[in-house]
Amino acid sequence: MRHKMLNLLNVSSTHLSTNQIILNFVIATILGLVIYLSYRTSHTRVVYSGRFNVSLLMMTMITTLVMSVIGNNVALSLGMVGALSIVRFRTAIKDPRDTAYIFWCIGIGICCGVSEFLVATIGTGFIFVTLVIFGLVQDNFRYLLVIRCDRNKENAVLATVKQFYKGKAELKVNNSTVDKSEFIFELTHKIMKKATSQGNISEKLYELGGIDSVNSVCQSDEMR
């Protein structure tokens, strides 16, 4: 049994020719550029990071390099897993889709490293179309309306906000002291856009008097 295990661990990886290695990296680079274009197309807001996009291309090529070295060598693959387990990544993911792009790069790198170009090409085509289409779907941003006023103006503020937003503004926070009060309302993008076309809530509130400040905050994924 010991000899069988040693023989299994000592199986060397297939020696790739120079032309095959170059071909693996050429295909990986081309598919990596497709991933690059997909990420740039589907991320049109401030969450787009050029450096992260370049790292996706590099990740594809690095994975191809690792797979070309490992081949079917069990001992080398186990050692590689142990080495990678030491690395701890601290980069914050701004968009949940970034995780999908990372796995996409790793998958393409693995396919190109073992010369499975057909699988890599077909898979890239399907994933590219899917991410470009659904990448156009925007998040339903929420807006926070923060109002600070004198305490004796609470009822007037509530009535004004209710009338302006047709009762669709949801009161989330109501803080108060002896003299001052603070209201935080939550609004959807649709309600905010529709109400803005009819006037300015700030002007109506300031007309009441006793209003210290009126602030609107867009609550997006980056803030959370």
C-alpha cells in the first residue's frame, strides 16, 4: 500500500511543449480580455474599479500558469493548496457581482491551463452575454430624508412630508431632545423622482419656520 501511494504521488505532470504553453497563455489572454470588457461594460457607476478590472485579467493568466505547472501531479497540487491556504485576502468587494467575476477568471484559467479551450470559449460566451444583459439592471436605490427642526414643529413637518409624498414616505427614525427633533424618512427612487418633478420639499419645509436642516442621502450598497 505504501508503494502504491508513493507511486501515485510521484506521477509527474505531462510535459507541455513550448508551442502548447504559448497557446494556453494566448487563449487565456484573449478570454481574459473578454472578461475585462464584460466588467467594464456592466459596471457603469462609481463602483467600477480599473485596477480591479486589470487584476481580473492577471488572475486569469496566473491561474493558467499554476495549472500548467500542476498538471496531474497530485503531490504538487496538494502542496499548492497548502501554500494558497496561507494567503489571506483583505480586499473589500464593493459589488456582489465582483465575486462572480473572480470565479469566472479562475475557471477560465483552469480550463486554459489544461488546454480545454472549447469549454472555456463556450462558457465565456454564455457568461459574457448573461452578465452584460443583467449588468444593465440597476439597484433600487433608497433615499433617506433627514429633517432637523424645533420640537414644536413636529406635527407640521409630518403633515408636510405626508402631503408632499402622498403618504408614501416611511418614517424610520424619530429622535428628539427638549428643544429639537430629528426625522429620518425612507423613500424609493421612484417616489423620490416623481415627487421632485412636482416641486422641492426643502422649500416647503423651510416655509414652516423653525427648520434647522433638510438633507437627502442616497443609501446605496457602497455605503452599507
